[in-house]
Amino acid sequence: MSMSDHQNRFAVDRVLKFGGTSVGTPVRIKSVIEIIKKAYADSPHIAVTVSAFGGITDRLIALGKIASRGKDDYQNELAEVIECHKISANTLIPQERLLEALKTLDQTLSELRKVLEGVSLIKELSPKTLDLLMSFGERLSAFIIVEAILPDISQARFLDARDLIKTDRTFGKARVDFKETNKNILKYFYDFPGVLPIITGFIGSSKENETTTLGRGGSDYTAAIIGAALNVNVIEIWTDVNGVMTADPRKEPCAFSIPEMSYKEAMEMSYFGAKVIHPPTIVPALEKNIPLLIKNSFSPEVSGTWIGTVSSKSESLICGISTIDDVVLLCLQGTGIVGVCGMAKRLFGALAEKGINIILISQGSSEHSICLAVSPSFADIAKEAIESEFALEMQANIIDEVAIEQNLSVVAVVGENMRGAPGIAGKLFGALGKNGINVIAIIQGSSELNITVVVKKEDGVKAVRVVHEAFFLSPRKNLNVFLVGVGLIGSTLLKKLESHAQILHDEYSLDIRVIGLANSRAMTFDPQGIKLKEWSAILGRASEKMDVKVFIERMMHLNLINTVFVDCTSDQDVSDAYEAILQARIPIVTPNKKANSGRYENYEKLKRVTTKNGTKFLYGSNVGAGLPIISTINELVRSGDKILKVEAILSGTLSYLFNSFTEGKVFSEEVREAQMKGYTEPDPRDDLNGMDVARKLLILARESDYPLEMDDIVIQRILPENCFNASSVDDFYVKLKSHDEQLAVKRREVQKEGKVLRFIAKFEKGQGDVSLQAVGPEHPFYNLSGTDNIIAITSEFYRENPLIIKGQGAGAEVTAGKVLTDIIRLGLDHIS
């Protein structure tokens, strides 16, 4: 009977591979044994490959390095490694087998000790010796698992993969001799029908029987080699996650497992850093068209990811996102490259001679430059190799010195559904741009299977989250708010955020989290979101002193996706920081008027920054609180209209005061009552001096396309100077009381004329003024009540009948409501 006939008669249906995390502790190993027992009960035709116990390979490498120093410093670490395996043996192996098993285990551990003694004596750790040293991890784990499983499955056998897998002598990452290896595998199963082999992953041997390793992730490769040789039905890779994830869950908490994907998608994902499966594993399976099943040994009931010939049936445009966290970009450029044949061949040949792996390549259509990414460990060698190859061209100044950019990350979006689908790149770059992530290099293959971008390393995690949110529409979209100012407006905003949270989630799938919070004294941060029910107590306990620059630096350092800065202060220092925030592509929402009413040069600069960076600067609450005044003027100007005149009552405080200042009322008492109701600033002089109204008028003039400065607006104050120069608020009220009669006389005079007093801001023909005026019943400002604001806009479109906007224009509720509206607008814009 031939071996092929035998294989048909005693077929192996499945190969199961268990990684280091799956066999990390005795408890975990017991779970793995249960999985093996269930698989064996379903069908006895299985084979199992195991990795070293969790962390052991790294510890063996470290032991070798310590021993190579020529000292006995490795003894303590070695004792811990030995103890780890003996504890596992004592815990897992039944008493009746334990004594004999420990003798065999001691022999292997004695061999390990001798290898380390040899390394210590010659003070050298060669690649060959390191491979031998690393092999002990799998040899020990496979042996212990066999001994533990034998009472339940008597056909279990320890199988050293070095007896089957033959390789060349490339120690550290040996190449498999498949002809010899496949012959050995078939012979083993021919000679030992019906056994359950527990096979050492990761290792093989050369023709000279030297121990070799297949590279990190080699245990997966071992399973694929065995499975392909036996032409199994499926190769199962058991790990610590629920299959191949849409992104690394450590970077994107909303990542989820992909039910199905193609071999090509899996190879792309693994090449660009997906740790669940390693690139060499896929090749043997692909050649024999054997599906790979990625399962979670911690949750065996989860279906996992099926990798085969067809891609996912998901409607998502991409399959997943993969990253390489640390790369270096080298750029060769100059006129000497353009149109010259063989330049790329020379470049790649020079790197190949040094054994340098190129991660990705990008060349401009002008052929003026070639950029390539390599591992940081190869950066200096690569630079030297390139500059040596092109030394003559560099001496002739037709090729520049090789430019190196370090601390970069690669982010790749992968999926066969991308092929032929328009708008993928636009969606990708739009999402990155909205979040202020600069793309340094772009690569897309002709297969359209992936789009790869290079970004700054500090933006790597953020980029993954941004792209994942854009393409997979995670159940909940986060908007991360950094709020400065918790006075009347700020505290009301926080109350609204708390009360609206469920509605925003249910209706808009939007989760607004306050990450940073500050008042004038302290600041606090929580990357997971500050509990809004407890914000006052949390900020009250905060020990970090408020510093605007530090607050903004912290916000930028956290580098969260969908970040928005909200300023609910009237602080000049905070508004001075707007440019830096917008330069970082972080949008701003604010009722603070200082930035837009300062020097026109600064106002224009903020406009240019927002336009250049595509960032949002929303300040609709600067004028009219919640009224759509600024937005209406913006729309008129954008539509080609020209604003000719603006006349308005822009202070809810002053509107309330003069609406209430009727017969029998005393003005100073009206001011005090307004302050008690929260309609005024803590110091009422800030309202009564007319400066706030002038700022609002200046903003409206600028929004109407007139480059005015504050000096262009004349303020006619309603009170004498001594009131504003009072030493305190109490002193102000004393001085104000002495002018009550004067104001009462003025009110009676205009009343006799059938008019009322209104504090009006007016802009026309490049001039502005703010003053107390008397208006009659024919005037649109005559019939006002409460804190109403009103604005009359005369324009080319509205020349005969001015456009009137009227409504409540003051109060923390309406102002905070407008700020919240702008925040929600940003959130919806980010996820659209």
C-alpha cells in the first residue's frame, strides 16, 4: 500500500494549533486539553501543534543573552523557567505518570542547562545556538501536554517536528525543504496510523540535523506545513482573540471579529502587522486550498474567522485595518533619477545585498523621487547602502543625500470589496483630515486590495480609530470634548450634555464624552470620560492648577479622535490659544467673543487657518445667544448678497433693563434685580459700559465683509464715568443710585413723545455706533419684551424690507443650547 493510499484510508481531518497565550498557565492548558478532547471525540483524525508556554521563548532568548556575557547571572532566571515547567507538570500530569514524566523532563532541562553553560563558557550566542536554545520551549510544552492528556487519550504521542520538517541552515528564519518535509510527514502517519501527535511548533532541522527555527509565528507555519502535506479539511489556529479582528483591539476598542475573509485579504492583513496570523502560514494552505479557521481558546464557542477562497460577505467596503507601528521612511530624489533606466534595479539591488527587507515603496509619477519604508533597525544600513550605490551621482549633485524620516507608522486598509468601488480613498483621507492626521506617504497597489498610508507614529493609534469609525460605523461614535469654563454657561452645558446623552445615543449614535475640564483654578482629565453627574466634585478635588497652555498641550498629547475644544469663558488668554488649536486641526466651539472682536489681523488669521486646515471654528453664540444671526449673515454673503446696514439690540441684559424700566421703576433696582436673575455679568458694569454690544456689532460687521477695528465703533455710554470707575460692585450701586433720577427724567421725556428707550447698535457705510436711543411705535424695536434681541439687516436683497430676526438673546440656557447644537453639528459632521 502506498503512502498516498494510506493517507486516504487514515485521513487527518484537522490540524489544531495552540499559541503561547492559549498555553500560558496550567489553568489555560487544562482548557486547551478540553478543546483537544472534544475535537478528538468528534473525529479521532486530528493532529495538534503547540507553541512554548506563554512568554517562555522571550525568556529563553534573554537567558542566552545573559549567559553570553560569560557570567552565572542567568542562573536565577533559569531557575524560574525550570520552576514554571515543573509547576505545570505537577499540576497537569496525573500522579501515576508524574514520577516517570519528571525524569524525562529533567533530562530535557539538563540539556538546556548544558547549552547555557556552553554559551557562558565561549561568551557567544550564535544564531545556530540561539535556535537550539529557543527549541526547548516547544519541546517542553508539547511533552507536558502529552503526559497530561494520555490518561484520556491513550493514542496521544509527543512528536518532535525536527524529525519531520527539514530546512536550510538559515538560522532564525529557516526555509523549508517541502519535498523532503512532505515525504517525512506522510511516512510518519503511514508508520503510526491512528495516533494523536502533539507536535512541537516553530522548529525544524537541517540536513545535518541542526536545530532550526521557522521565525516568530513559526508554530502557525508548522500547523500549515503539516496540514498541507496531509491535505486536511481545515487548519485551526487557536489564539486569544475571537478570530481576525477588524483592527487591533488594543488600539480600537470597538474592533470586532471578521466572520469570513479571503486568503489574499488575510495575507495583506498579516503582512501589515496583524498578529493573529503570520504571512508564511497562509501560503501552504492557499496552495492546497485548505481553509484556515482562527478560533479563541478562551471562548471556544465563538465561531471565529474562516479564511478561504472567497472574501467576506459583509457590505463593508473594507475587510480590516492593519498597522506596522514603527517604520523609517528613506527618500532618494534628484534630477538624476528622472527618465534613467535601471535606477530602481540599482536601488533595490543595493538593499538586497545587505539583506534589508523593504516594507513598502512609493514613487512619484514624475520619477523625481523614490520613497521606501524599512524597519528602524535597518535604517542606517539602508542609508549607507543607497548612498554607496549612488555615490557618483551624489558627487555630481544630480541625486540628493538620502533623506530619512523616523518615528512613523504604516496603516493599511484591506479588502477585496475595495476593488472598483469609487470613493474609498476620499473617505479614507477625508476621515484622517477631519481629525488632523497628516498623511506622509500613500501607496495603492494595482490590485486595489489595499490602500496604505504612512503617518507619524504618534498618530498611529488615532489613525486606526478614525478609519475604523469611518468604514465600520461602530455602534457608538465618540466626540471627545475638552471644556474650559464652568460658570453659568459651562455648567448649564454640562447639565444639558448629561440630560441629552441617551437621546444623542439613541437618535444619532453619538456619544459626547467630556475628557478635559477646567475652571479658573484647576483642571482635570479622564481619557475614558468624566462622569457628568459628578463633574463638580471631580473638578473640586482636582489638584492640578489650571494653566491654559498645559491644558491644550495635554489635549493634543492625548491625540484622541473627534476632539473638540469648547471655551465657555470670556478669557483673553484662552482665546489667544485658538490659532494653535486650529493649526492642530482641532475644531473650536465658543461663546467667547474675544478672538473675533480683537484686532482684525488676528480675526483674519483664524479665518485663514480654518480654511487652510479644513477645521471648524463655530461661534454662532457670539451674537444673539441661540439666535441664527451670524449664520444668516454668512449665508447672505455666500449667496452674493451685500450687507448695507445692520441695526440691532444685541444685549439681552440691556434689552431686559429698558423693557422693564417703566413708570414707577427705579433703574438701579432694575439692575440689581437683573443681576439676581443671572441676566448680567457678575459685575454689571461689563454690560452697562456698552463694550459687549460693541464687540458683537464689530463681529457682525466683519462677518458682513467689512474690515473694521474696534476704534471704528463709537460707544455712547448710558452712565457717567464715575459709575464705571467705582472701586467695587457695591460702590458702583451707590454711585448708580445717584443717577436714578436723571435716567427717570429721560424716560419720562421720551414717554411723552410716545417712544421708548432702546440701547441700539448700528453699522452703516463702514461706521458703527452704540447708543441709547428713543424709538416710536413705527420702529421694529418698539415692541420688545424680556431679554429679546432683535436685528434688522438691510442688504441688496433686502433693501426695501429689512430682514428681521428676533428672539431671546440672553441667558445661560439659550447660550448653552446653541453651544450644544454646534457640538452636535461637529459630531454629526465627523461621522457623516
